Amino acid sequence: MSTDLTMADLPDLSTPPIQTGQHQQHTPAGKPLAAWNTPKFREEYENARARLQHGDFSCSALPDPLAPRPAIATHSRFDPQTEERLKGVLRAAKESARGA
């Protein structure tokens, strides 16, 4: 059986489709996509931005949550002052154990 006869209805894929400058993007329903960069959209965007509680918020000012952090900051159970006080208590306990 010849493949030319069985696949005669398929388009030739060896040649690229003809490009025209009039191509518009469409939704799956066939409607053209809405233009978002219009004066009405920009006005609605600015109104919504003005209603925000923290309008000056910028996520770029925050540190990267996926960046590695120092181990002492993430795994330390005590603050440095408490840790020094506990080390002092341990030293005193060791000295008293040696003296007894």
C-alpha cells in the first residue's frame, strides 16, 4: 500500500505556511482577544492601584525567598545574648564539677 494514497488529504508539511501580516490572535471560541492597552484599561488600572492600602508596596524591595540564608539565622534556637548566658552557666557547672 502506498503512503501517498493513504495520506493524500494531509497538507504538505515540508513547506512552511504563508505568512500574512493580517493574522489576529483568537480565543478558543473564535472571538478576537481583547486589547488590554487601551485608555479605559489604563484608567481602571490606575483607579484600582489608588485603592490599594499599601500603594507604595514593591515586591522588589523584599529579599528573594528562594535565596540561601545563613544557617545561624534559620537554625538558631536562642538569640546571641541568651546563648552567651547559657555558655557561662555551662562553664560554671564544669568548673564546680572539677572542684568537687
